[in-house]
Amino acid sequence: MQAIREIKSVKGKKIIIDLPEDFRDQKVEVIVLPFAEETEKKRNLNSLLMDGPTLTDEEIRQFMTVREDMKRWKIKEF
């Protein structure tokens, strides 16, 4: 399922939404909510976190291996 989320300005009592070709001649559901700045801040934070660097599966395995090794260390070994 494809979804579109946009922040639009209302002109009078109307908004215009340009849809991708995939939506042509289909029935769609439209939900209109008042815009809240807090929502935009949360969305910006989510985008920042999702676009940030991530570890590969191999890097996670290496991290877990080192972590398990460190759990077995004794304090006197330092």
C-alpha cells in the first residue's frame, strides 16, 4: 500500500494534492487534520534518526562477540 503525507496550506476552503500516476482513476481515502508544530518536530526527529548511520549485521555480530568476551573478564586482569 502506498501512502502520501504532505503538509499543505489551505486556500479559502480548498487544498490541492498532486498524486502520483499510480493513483489515477482509483478511489482513495483522504484524512485532513489541523497541522501542529509538535507533529513536525517529531517527524523531523524521526527522519534524523532513520537517516543516521546504522550498523550492518556483521558489525552487530562483532559487537556482540566482543561484549560477551568482556563479560568474562575479571577485574584483576586489567
